[in-house]
Amino acid sequence: MNDDVSDDPERRPATTAITAGRGANGTSLATPLWASSTWVSSGLVDARRRATGQRSAEFYARYANPTVRAFEEAIASLEGAQDALAYASGMGALTTTILALCGAGSHIVAQRQLYAGTLAFLQGPCRRFGIDLTIVDGTKPGAFAAAVEPGRTMVVLAETPSNPLLELVDLDEVGAIEGPFTVVDSTFATPLGQQPLRYGVDLVIHSATKGIAGHNDATLGVIAGNSDLLDEIWGYGVLHGATPSPADALNALRGIRTLAVRTAHQAGSALQLAKELTASPYVKAVHFPGLASHPQYELAKRQMSHSGTVLAFEVTGGQAHASSLLDQLRIALVATSLGGPETLVCHPATSTHASLTPDEQLTAGITPGLLRLSVGLEDPNDLVADFHQALQPIS
């Protein structure tokens, strides 16, 4: 069976999600789980070939694994990339990429609208290693390019849609930047929502733990892009050691098979919920790119296939009201993740962005009454009813 769909322009992403990553299957419909950490060599010549080869698939699991490789091939096909590399988590993928491309004296340009873990890594370990950082407003036209220092800036890092306010970055602008490597965290969109590489971006990163795997049973990260660049990152990654689990890769590959139907349902439900929450007298603001009221609605229509499965909203009564709402929910669950079959709600100020100071939270738009909502696969009408009954303010 031919796993390479790059030369078939008629094949749509939903079909690719079913057909990709089957190169090692043989006649089996299910991808086999290779749980082995080590493979036997036939002798010294063969052992040396495996030890010095690029991404040897049957040598040692830190170098490569056939099950993980199948997942990587599927992601590459979905992103329209030459290749992909998997890691033990989204942060494993991010940190490996940054440290593979940057060293003492390097400079990174990143947006302020970032996942707090990413920001903590850039402001902590990176600066300790002598890597300088400039923070820009990713929604401001030209901000990334204006901050680039020719000859010194090694990475331009964007996240779109952003966590948790669903702010967007213009991918055309990022892809047009010459000189540094351009990297986009596309976790919230998944490959079914947007393909940053098609805009000239060098690398796309996902926390595949989220929508790609889609069942809250795998922890995995992945990057996709040009083969030569990924080979260089792989060489560092073998030393960095953020090795993905083949069991998690198998679960993520299984998740890819239903990615299209899951995200279609979740995105539709997210839009319905966003509209209902906008009309509620107990909600001050709703952040969702699919709403015409979103300041980047037109950009979302231009570069995204759907508006996403995550939204954020701010309740009128601040943190006390947010806490009361979480206590009253009967279907939606309080948990800090996204992209799974269950609808999950979290309070960014005390979870995803708890590492920020109160002033940093306010600068990032993380108010005490802000909640992030990952829409699951339940009936949207039941979810609407659940939030309506839970939104009643505390007496």
C-alpha cells in the first residue's frame, strides 16, 4: 500500500488521516506496537551501520522506533511536510527544537501570547544558557519581522491560535520572514485546522497529547518540516533524550484516524456554545475565532479550515463566579487539557498560567474570571444546557 500521498492533489485531509502512516503495516489494518527498546545486529559491520545511521529504525529506541515512525509519517502527510519527528511531550518537542537551533549569543523573537510553559522555558533556561529573547505582540502586523536582528536571530516563534485567548498570528507574515528559522505552535488548530508550512513557515510544532491523539491517553509532541532541518534536530534530540513512547505513538496514530470527524463535531459544537455564551448576561466576553465579533475573524477565515474546538470566556463575577460555575457543572469536567472526547474547563489563572505573576497574567489578558473551554463530543444541546444552569451567579 502506498503511504505517500504528497503527489496526489485530489486526496483531502480527512482521507489522508485514514491512509497515512501505514508503511510498516504489511497487510494488517492496525499498526503494530513495537515495544522493544533494542534490536539485535548481525555483527560488527551491521552494528556500526545502525549506530551511525540517520534515524536507524531498528537499533535503539532513543534513535527511532517503527511504531513511532509510523506516527511521524502520518503527521508529515497531514502537514504537507517532508518529514516529522516525535518527542515525549509537546514541551519535549519545543525544547529540543529551540536548543538544537540556538546557542549562547543567539536571539529568539517570540510573541507574548504564548502557553505559560513555553514562556517559562524561554525566560528561564534559555536566558541562563545565554540565549536572548525579544517578546512582541503577535497580533500586531509586522511585529515579528521588526524585532528580527539579522545575523543573530535564530528562531521566530509563534503560537496560533494562542492559549488561552485564541488570538491569531498572520501565517503569511511569519512565513515571509527571511533569515531565522520560523516555528509555529499549531496545537490548538491541529493539522486539520491549518497547515503553517504552506505559508512558508519552516517548522510546525504540536502537543499531540491534545487534539491529534484526542482521547486523553497519550503524551506526545511532534515537529514537522524539511527533512534536512529535521535531521539536524534529530541529531541533537538523540542527546536531549525526550524519547516518545511507542504505546503513546500508537494511541496518537489511532487518534489521527478519527481526527477529521472529531474536530468537525467539536468545532461545530464550539461555535454553538460560543454564540450561546455571548448572549448570556453572566458572561463579559467570549474569545473564539469563529465569531464575527472576534477581532481577527477575517484572518481566521483566510488561514484556518475551521475555527477550532477551544474557546475562552470571562464571567461577570470574577474568580468567585468562575469557581461557582466549575462547582455547578454536571457534564463538563474540570481538567487542564484539551482536544479529548470529554468537554473540559479550566481556570487559566490557577492552572495553565499559574506560573505568571498577577501583573503578567493581566498583561496577557488572563483575568480572574477567565475560563478556557475545550469542547468534547457530547451533544451540543446538552452542553449548552449544562453551562446555562451553571452560569447562574453565586448569591
